Amino acid sequence: MKLCALLQIDEEVAKLLQLKAQLGGDEGKHQFVLKTAKGTRDYNPKQMAIREKVFSTIVSCFKRHGAETIDTPVFELKETLTGKYGEDSKLIYDLKDQGGELLSLRYDLTVPFARYLAMNKITNIKRYHIAKVYRRDNPAMTRGRYREFYQCDFDIAGQYDAMIPDAECLKIVYEILSELDLGDFRIKVNDRRILDGMFAVCGVPDEKFRTICSTVDKLDKMPWEEVRREMVEEKGLSEQAADQIGEYVSMQGERLLQDQKLSQSKLACAGLADIKQLFSYLQLFQVTDKVVFDLSLARGLDYYTGIIYEAVLTQAGVAAACGEAQNGAGGEESVSVGSVAGGGRYDGLVGMFDPKGRKVPCVGVSIGIERIFSIMEQKAEASAEKIRTTQVQVMVASAQKNLLEERLKLITELWSAGIKAEVMYKKNPKLLSQLQHCEEAGIPLVAILGEQELKDGVVKLRVVASREEPRPQTTPGQIKSRETLTETSHTHTHTHTQSTVH
Amino acid sequence: MKLCALLQIDEEVAKLLQLKAQLGGDEGKHQFVLKTAKGTRDYNPKQMAIREKVFSTIVSCFKRHGAETIDTPVFELKETLTGKYGEDSKLIYDLKDQGGELLSLRYDLTVPFARYLAMNKITNIKRYHIAKVYRRDNPAMTRGRYREFYQCDFDIAGQYDAMIPDAECLKIVYEILSELDLGDFRIKVNDRRILDGMFAVCGVPDEKFRTICSTVDKLDKMPWEEVRREMVEEKGLSEQAADQIGEYVSMQGERLLQDQKLSQSKLACAGLADIKQLFSYLQLFQVTDKVVFDLSLARGLDYYTGIIYEAVLTQAGVAAACGEAQNGAGGEESVSVGSVAGGGRYDGLVGMFDPKGRKVPCVGVSIGIERIFSIMEQKAEASAEKIRTTQVQVMVASAQKNLLEERLKLITELWSAGIKAEVMYKKNPKLLSQLQHCEEAGIPLVAILGEQELKDGVVKLRVVASREEPRPQTTPGQIKSRETLTETSHTHTHTHTQSTVH
């Protein structure tokens, strides 16, 4: 609450400063606040290179599992999002009413997916969707928590036999986290029906299930004492019920499966039977080493109806992935990364959109990609490896003046052969500055035009790193394809010829 | 104006209907309006397949020319967008003031790019950016005009010698439109300085340059008479000035270059000299066959300061690309596609964001991708070729009951070998339905498990299209890599063995 108030003050201050700037400074000159909106960020070329690498790993996995992809608009009718997110609804961004429909920015990709299924009467599909979502949350950008952030969702919709698609979702989380090489992780699994059964057994009134569930969900962020206090003082739960919940959420998997009291709840029993079934499939998928049944896992969203799960990086794992000593500086920040994937079964959501309430059972998982980006960026900074932000193979340079025409002619040839090539946008660039650009940008080859070469009808090709100039040299008009050039750069790097230019 | 009023009525009606739905029907049951926001659309898996193909062509071209990529948030501080778009500013989407900063959805990618450069003090970069932008415009979805749409921008920022980066932008448009195979096209080129010089020569008062420019820009959508009427009646230009403009915009390139009156304007002369220089580079880039100097081209945006250009598909080209007869039904709709790329030089925009007004000269181009999607979709529908929406290579199927465990074991092996594979989420699926799924989804191979095969320690592999079952067959536990499987599917399709199942 205190945090909320502080947050609000922050925002009011920002707004006032913005207004002040709009009104102008002393000179009456228009002054800009040069920033991105709160909780958002630009991606620079290096960050984009990391982002694309991560996306490519994730998309490969989704495609290996046979998923199609769809896309939906960034905003939905406000009403489409209403009543789907419980207490988190206050975090939805609304658009201004400018005459027309009332719109909100999407809060996740799951509700738009359900709307899409109902609208197009699709009863089964396996799809992934990678796109940005929006939450007016308290940003913590160093930990990868933004107000605009990517979600990478994989969902399976359709009436199938129990726990088979659910198990595949967990298999996918396992594969992606392993392939991204983020260090050790755990996937916690629970079931909303077990939670509800437990709430019933503990004496939580029906109408308080969802709100108590939201509080239990905070167990990964705050200690039990605070969670208990919120249940009792804010949500009016009896102390006895709260203490019983406390006992259950600290229990281990095996004991829960045999708990006499819990087995009185039909809901809980159905959930527990499914968890058993799930683990038998996970065994076949060879992923049980990382999956644990954890009754303290609750997930914040209202729409889950069955199994739920969340993947967390273990502290040691994160530190190792970032190449930090356990007690190193900055270590504390990086170990708090926490949840990197989550999801569950939501069999009722599509039915909420269907005029006749027809249900389409769904299960899915969302990869918390921003946190993964943060880790990958830290990893990249810690390593000495240089990240290239372009793929240029060759720079077309000149050793003397007045060769712009010749450079443009040659690069036209290279481009039409599909070779990635650059030229400096100067009439008479210095050779040194052309070579420096190659070194800074990591361009492996430079084609150097000079008057002598033009007379001889050849192009001097130099390997930038070694300064070697392999022979035979390429003659203008003879470039055939990107293969020729790539081959040249690989096979001739060990030929020792002299570099004669400048 | 009449159109505007009608549009507003439309929107009011939509809003009332939405409110009515929210209040509920007769039964008091919550009724949803099941739609996407006006002017937006979902992309289904087929449309996504087309979209990804188009993006990949465009990105390859941008990378061939050595561009990096960046990303910016979908919303900016409202103030960042203020005063950049002239008369089109009314089309900007604002976010609701929910306490905090005042925000707007980005209207294009150029202004956020300039903000990014100024904020990070970047003085030279060559970058592309592919992302969605937002305009509260009158949508015409059948012609690919949406309120949410993609832009694919390529820009070169930096102080360089005149017209070299400008020529590369045109080269890129030429390459992309050629590679996308959209039919014949033209790239119109003009210069804001020539336009301004012409306005001065024709007697347009200075303060009316931008607004008259906006009207001239409509020449591709409405006849000269209407443009003239808007200039005179709405914008208060003298009839004489309007008529002189009319004369100029109908003139051909060569005559303009020699026009005595125009050469009295220093601005126009500078522009004309640059156009000449530009064409000399375009000649070296071998693209002059499609580029024309056209004084009627004006471009709507305020921020252009030098050369401007726009690519249009020719009517014949569009019809041919869509495989339609010139007089075919639906032809009329598809030929109105018009502009598919546009851009120009904007040397003052970054300076508007810099506290000290430091300028960073920029030139860039935006590919009008939505119109291209529309054409590609029409093309795909006209052709018989089936578009696959997944890349699954093999389906793991069973011929008898109770083989789920075996199927899950085998698919686990396939996935870990990097093979794209699917399994039906049923304990006992019918073989026929498994094979039907393969045919519908275009999956080339099916691995069929049966009791006999399990006994023999083999897996029956069938080519779905031909029903051939090549030998030797793969033994479980022997799958090594995706290469093995791909090879099998290619090299053995001509081996004639009998298909024995069902």
C-alpha cells in the first residue's frame, strides 16, 4: 500500500515535470522531455541481436512441436478484457475515448487467443504467439520487469485425453530453458482444483477462493508471515483457516498425495489423480528431474481451471549463467530474477466469449522472455565475445580519390550476387577510415579498388583481421554468387601474401 | 467532410451497441461483442505464413545493405509526437490519463527513430525497424488500409556526401519490389525544395507552403479539379496561383529542369541539382528504368526537407501479379492498391529533439507492407499451391490400441534429435484419423507403431503422399539427427514397397 502511494506520487511528479516542460523554459523555447514512457525501453542493435537469438531458439522449439502461429491486434475492445484478470485488472492500459469504441491494450496473449478461437469457431489448434503485452505495474527494469514486455506463448486448444497436451507444455518449457543455457531451473506444478479442495478443507468460504489464491501466489515474493497477515487482516480470513493453509503449503508432494483430509475433497482428488497421470507422461518425456509438485504455487490469474506451473531459475543457476562469483557484486540483483515461464489449463475462458457458452479446453505456457533477455545481456557483458550487429561480409573501399563511381558499380554487382556489402557514403573517404569501420563492425573482408587494380581489371580482396590478401583475386564482372566469396574468405586465409596498401 | 461526419456516426453507433451489449440482453446475461477493434484484424496461420515470407525477403535485403535493427516502445510520450505530422495529427491514438505520463501510440517509426537518435546522441547509423504503427484513419480493409498496420523502415542517419545514401534507399525499394514479384512498378521522385521553390514562384505565401503541399499530395487520389477547389476554397489560395501550380505539376521532368522561372528560386535550383546527381548514382545502381521525376508528388508529412519518393504498382502489374484478367471481376478492387513504399530526407527532425538543436541528417524509406500482404494473399488464393502452416516432418502414429507410452517414447527421441514431430493427444486414436491429419497438414512422413513392429524392434515409416514404405526401416534408439530422416524421406520415395496397414 505504501509502495502504491509512492508509485502514484512518482507518477504525478513525472506528469507535472512533463507539463512544465511543455509550457517551456525561460527562453520560451519548446523543451522536450527526452525519454521513453515509464517502464518501457528501446532495444539498441546489440540488444536486438540477443533478442533475435533468443526468439530463434524459442520459435525453433515451438515449430519442432508442430505449432502454427497467429497474431492479434495490440488493443482489444475494453470489454473483451473485462472480468478476466481478477485483482490485476487495475493494471490494464485503457485508450482515450476519442469517439468510437472503448479500447484497452492487451494484458496478455491468452485472452486475445480465447477471443480469436471463439470468434472464428476454432475448436482445436496448437499455436504460438510472440508479441508485446502491457501492464501498468510497478516497473523494476534492472530485474527485467517492464510495463511493455514480450510474451512468448504456446497453447494447445482442443478436447483431448487428460494430461497429454499438458505434459507437452512442460516438455517445451524444459527444452527451451535447457537450450537457452540459463543455468539450473525447477518447474513447479500444482492444480487449481487441489488448491480449491485445500481451501475448502481448511474452511475458506467459497467466495474467498480466488482472492485467497491471489495471496497464496505471493509466497514466492514475501515470507509466510506477511502472506498470513494479508489473508487475515486484509481479506478477513480466520486465523485458524490461515494456519491450516500454512501447514499445507509447506508439505512435500508425497505426503500430500496421501493426506486423509484432502482426499475428502472430490476436487482435490481429481487434481491429485491428474498430477499422478501427468508425472507418468513426464517420465516418458524424460523431464522429471526438474519438475516438482508444489502446493504453494497458486498463479495470479483468475482463468485457470486445472493444472498450473511455473519455472524458476535456481539462485546458483542464475549466478553461474552470468559468470559471477556467488558473493560477487551485483550478484544480489541477478539472483532475484525468479520466474521465467508459467502457465496452466484454462478450460472455461473460450466459453466466456462464445454466445452459447461452448467450451474449448485449453492449456498453455508463456515464456517470460524479458527476464531471460536480462540474463542473456548480463551474460554477454560478462563474456569477452563481441556481438556483431550486422552481417556485412565485405566492404567496398577505395585506395585513391575519385573512385566513387567504381565503388558503386562494384557494390551493385555484389548486391545482385546476394552478397552483404557496404560502401562509405563519401566521395573520397580515407582508406584508413574505411578499414577502421571494418574492424569496428567486424566486417571480415574488404575489397580495395585502386587505379592500378582498375587498369589490371582486378579487385584486391583483403582479410581484415589478418591483413592477408589471398590470390587469385576476383575480377570485376566475375562475381557469381555468395558461395564463391565465402569460400574465398575461408580457404585462403592461410595464404601468406603481402599487404601493400597505405 | 461529409465522409468525416459519416465516419463519426458509424463510430457512435458502434459505441452505443457496445454499451448496450455490456448492459446485457433480455436474460440479463453478459453478451460480448465478438470482434476485433475497428480497422484491425487478426492474422490466421495462413496469413502469418505469407507475412513471414514477405518479412524474410525484406529483412534479407536490409541486411544485404548492412543495416542493424532497433526497436522502440509502441507508445511514446504524447509530446514526442506533437507537431510532427501536420494535418494528420488528429489521427494519433491517445492513451487514457490513468495517472502518470500522457502517452500516445506511435504514428510511424520515423519520429521514434529520431527521438532514439537524439536521446542516445547517435550521429550515424543505418538501421531497419519492422513494427506496427497506429492511425485513427478511415479504414478500407479490402484495400489493405488498417488502423493498426506494419511499417518496414530503413533509414540512414549521418552527415554524408549528397545523394549517396538517398540513392541507396531507392535501390532498396527497387530490390524489394522486384524480389517480391508484385508486378511492374514505378518509383516517383521529387524534392521538397523544388516544391517550395515552385510554390514561391507561383505566388503561394510562405505560411501556406505546408498546407498547400498537403493538398497537392492528394493528386494521386483525386482529380486536379478537386485539388484546385480545395486550394482555392478551403485554403484560400488565389485562383491564379492555383492554376500556375496546375501547370507545373503536369510538366515532364526534362522541361522542368530547364524551366526559366523555376531557376529563379535558389531552393528549387538546389533541389534540381540534387535530383540530377541522384539520377547519376541511380544509373550506377542500375535502377533508372523504374524511377521517374514527378513534380506532382508531395508526401503528406511535415518533416521532409529534401528528396521525397513513393513507389506505386502499375495497374497492369497488380492485375498480372494477382493472376486476374484485366477485365475480371474483383479486378477493380485490386488495381486501386497504389502506393507500396515511400520516404524521403528529413534533416531537421532529430534536431527538434536535441536540447541544443544539433541536427543529424537522415534519409529513409518505409515499405507499405499491408498493401503488399493484401496482394500476396490474393495471389495465394488465386494459385492452387497449398500453404503449409507448420513444418512438421513426421507424425508418430499407432496402428493398435494401448501404444500411447510407445508413441511418447519415440517422439521424445525424435524431438531430441531435432526432428519436427507430432503425436495425437489421444490414448487410442484411430489410424485413419492420424493419417487424415497428416494429409490435411501436409506432413510428409508418418512413423507407424504396431505390436509386430515393437516385437521386431522396428518402426514402419510411410511416405504420406505416395503411401510407400521405404526399407530399411528405422529402429527405435537409432535416430541420430534430422539429416538422417530428411535423407530417408528424399532418397527412398521411389522404392516401391507395399503399404499394408488398415
